[in-house]
Amino acid sequence: MAIKSPPNPAPILTSLQPAKGKLTSQLKQKLGFGLLTAVSTFTVLPIIALGIFILVQGIPSISWEFITGYPREGMRAGGILPAIVGTFYLTLGTAIFSVPPGIAAAIYLSEYAAENRFTRLIRIAMINLSGIPSVVYGLFGLGLFVLFLQFGSSILAASLTLSIMTLPVIISATEEALRSVPQSFRVVSISLGASRWQTIWRIVLPQSLPGIITGVILGLERAAGETAPILFTGAAFFLPRLPTSPMDETMALPYHLFVISTQVPGMPVQIQYGTVLVLLVFVLGMNLTATVIRSRARARRQW
């Protein structure tokens, strides 16, 4: 009787190797997704918890009198209307002095300037300026605008100081937004007879508007929440009235929050968290407005 030789296991092992490799790849993918989910959860949960805590602590003090009234009894009672109006004025002044020159500088760097040592030096300078502590900007504004130019402690001096602090963010974000527009848009526009400026104004800027708005809002949000620059240049400890001129001092929400948290004994904690909540709503309102404008601009974008 003939004895059959055992089957060769090599084809079986060869067929199992791709399945094993596929299983390993799927396992790595699931582990990667699980790790990313865990990191995202641990990042987002503290932010959500902080927001809920501020809301719970601050909502009892929110009332019509708190929003529209003036502080009294050593700021332990009354409202925060001067601080709200002052923050709005400072943010508006920062936008006036930083957005037009910031966008203009970004257009020059992106569309006109050649790639050379000078432009590289400018970009390095912007990166370094973005990392300078805000208190340094405050001391610079004190020396230049308050003392040298004799603007005094005023909304004008504080807005100019905040605009200098905001410029690097706006310039960098706007330049990146302009560079993201496909080069073919420029080539087609110029080939049809448009000048370079007409191409920038009618084609490049509208297509890069979502990115520009993002950079502007990031810069203005930082300006709205800063304390050190306005501490030296325009913020007042207590003003029971609204400013009537750019040369007046003003209260502001960040500085007011610092004052009532550290300088006023016996301050009710609800007023502190109510002020935090109003400042948070002010910043989130800017974000919401920018999101709506950005969404509409993206809907009209052609790429």
C-alpha cells in the first residue's frame, strides 16, 4: 500500500500571512483612533467643565441692573456697564488701528514682495513679536503713546498699544490665507487683462476672506481679554460714568475683573463670576459673528 506524503504547508502559510497583516493593520488603526479619542476627550472635558462651572457660579448675579447699571458701594454692588462699554471701545479701536495695516502688510508680503533676506527677516520678526509677553507691550505703550506722544492714559493710547500687539497675528494669518488661494486664479485673471491690483481686490481677497476673518478675530479676542497693556495705558480703577472721548480713561472687563478679585476686600464671589461670564459671552459673541461671516464667505468660494 502506497504511503501518501503529507501536504506542503507553505501555500497555507502564504495565504494566512496577508490576513494576519491585515488584522494587525486594523488593530493598529483601532488603537490609533482610540488614543486620539481619549486625548480629544481629556482636552475638551476640562474646557466644558470650566464653562459649566463659570455658568453655574455667574448666572445668579446676571440681571438687567448688573448689565446696565454703574458700580457702587466700592464696586461691591451695582452693575458693570462702564466696563462693558470700555471693552467694546478698546476692541473697536484695536480693530481700526490694526486690521487695515495688518491686511495691507500681508498683501505686500504675499503678492508684491520678493523672497529675499529682507522679507525673511520681517517674518522672523513677526514670529518673535507674537511671543513677547503682553506686559512688555504695555510698557512700550506707556513710554511711546502715554509719555512721549502725550496721549495720556486714554482709550487712544490703549487701543494703539493693543493694535501693535495684535498686528503680528493678523499679518501672519492673512498672509497664509492669501497664499492658500490657487495661483491659477491669478494667472487666469491677469491673462484676461486685469491688473495685479484688480486681481488681488476682485479675486484673491474675496476667496481668502474666511482665513482673513479667522486671523482678525483671533487677534481681537486676545486684545479684548488682555489686562497688562491697558493697565499701563488706559484702564481706570473705578469710573462711575461712560467715556465721552478717545482721550478719556475707561474701565474694561479684564482689568475690572482683576481689581474686584485682588484689590477689593469682601467682594461677593457671584459678582466676580458674573463678570467672567459677561467677558466670556463677549468673546464668544465675536466668535459667533465671525463664524457666520466665514460660513457665508466659504459658501461663495469657488474652490
